Amino acid sequence: MTFDQIIGQTQVKQHLLDEFQQGRIPHALMLYGPEGNGALPLAIAYAQRLLGNNPMAEKLQHPDLHFVFPIYKKTSGKDSYCDDFLKEWREQLMTRPYFGMSEWMDMSGAENQQLMIYANESDAILRKLSLKASQGGYKVMVIWLPEKMNTECANKLLKLLEEPPAQTVFLMVSEQPDRVLQTIRSRTQMLAVPRLMETDIEQTLIDKYSVLPAEAHRIARSSAGNMAQALRIITSDAESDYYFELFVELMRLSYVRKVKEMRVWSDRVAGMGRERIKAFLEYCQRMVRENFIYNFQRQSDLNYMTEQEAQFAVKFAPFINERNVIGIMDELSLAQRDIAQNTNPKIVFFDFALKMIVLIKNR
């Protein structure tokens, strides 16, 4: 990943290049901002520049390039290290460098397990950085999502930042910097990476992914500056169609009050798996929001729906109004919270479906 392969972020790229050319290289840099903004590709490109654009660095196999990222324990009761997942990590970065936690969970085979950076990883970090650079230059440690660090690991990292090994550069990429130890943040140079511009995402979809201009424009607007989300949209049309069918079915069942069928619907949704359930709840929130807006302004500049969704909104939008929109969104948020806390999804969705009977009638 080189700087000229990175989408947009002209000012951030120039800042990093100027820093490198002037020799003002910090021993610890944290690139922070929302998912899909390109902060990780920027860190990789900067690391490769520090390592002399070596072919091994381009393949992410340079002996002085190290990675730390959230993982899960492959075997219960046995320590797991990031190196155990290097093959999958490199494949993720080489095939789809704009990604989020959901894509990494799929690539690593995590399924429904919680990912984190374990305490024992600090020993691996210390061991790697205590060695001399094999190429005689920098040693670079890229840490993706330091907010996922175990407290013990974070404290040991803090000691390394206080007394960094010679010619060592830490490049951290955070989506929630406020969850990283303040003492770590105070010892790093913080560099904000904003959301991508819609025009940059749109052009990338056209040039690199052969998306038709009109569709690229719609996807770019829907992605809210998140390239990872834009890629999810173009690679999950079938999934979105399924979510649409589930949403429409629930609304119709709620309207006619078919409780028995709603129970069957709830059981079907509950069987989708934790990550798909979370994605479905986010889809429902988007559909509620878009249908509420549809009542006020039907011009295309505010329409973030697909053609199929927009056709449904013609008749459905009036059912989402000032009297019930907050209540529906609140119930969806509660459902998200309950799913995150591992509440039985059958109970969560049947409860939500029953509440929709009352809310959808509140016109």
C-alpha cells in the first residue's frame, strides 16, 4: 500500500510525507478517526516509507514491520498471539485494506467471539522490539485499534512509549481514541483522519470497482464517508435484499396484528447469527430514518434509498411520523443493547415485534 493508492486524504498524506522528508518522525503516532477513513492504509503506507519501500514491506513481510491487532483465543485456556493470525491479517490488508471489525472477524474466523488484544501480547511486543533492526534502519510496530487492549498490555505499552527502543516507531490506528489510556495518548503525536469525501468514494467505486456512475453516487452518499461501508454495500446486495424482505414482512405483520406469524418471524431473525442480527438492526434504523425524512422532502437529493426501498416508502412512509418515530428508534436501540449483552435474540425480537403493533398504528 503506497500513498498514491490511498483514497483522498490529501492533507493527511502531505503532512506525513512532509514529516518524513524533514526528518521529524515521531516515535509514536496515533492516526484516529471513524471507521473506513483510510487511517490504517495511511499507517501501512507510512511504515513502508520508513522501511525504504522495500519489496518485503510492500508484501507486509518485512522482518522489521510488526503488527498488533484484536484477536480471539483459538484454544480455550491457551494463549493466542497476533502472530497466530498473521496469514489472515496480511490477506485482509492485501485484498481489502478498507475494512472494519466485521470484515476482520470473518477473515479471522472469529464467528461470534469477542476480539481483543490480550495481556500476553505485550511480551511479544517487547521481545520483537528488543532485537536490532535486521535491515539497520527503523523497526515499525503498527497497532490497529489500541482501544481493544487489555489493561495490563496497555500499561506495558506505556512503559515502552516512555522509554522507546532506538529507531522504533509506533503507528497506532484508533477509531475510539477516548478509550485509549490517556497516558498513552499524551505520549503520542495525535493526527486526526477525517471521513472521506463522497466524491472520492464515488470516483473510486467507478474506477476500481466498475460501479455504474448513478449507483456509485448513491452508494457514496449512503456510506457517510466510510469506504468500508461503501464496499459492504456493493458486496452485499443479496444481504440487503433479504433485510428489506424481513423489514417489510415485520411491518405488514405488525399492521394486521398476526402475532403467531410474528413469533415465527422472530425465530427466523434470531437464527441469523450475532453479526448479521446487528447488521439487520442497523438496516432497520436506516429504513425508519429514511421513511421519516421521505414525508418531508421527496426530492432525490435527500433520498438515500434503493429503487426498491423508495417504491415501498411511497405507501409506508406515512406510518413513520412525529408521533412514533422516536419510539421506534428507541426500541431498535434497546434491541441493539440487548443483543450486545447476549440476551436471547428470540425474546428480543418477539418483544420488539409486539411493540411495533402499537407503534405502527400510532398515526
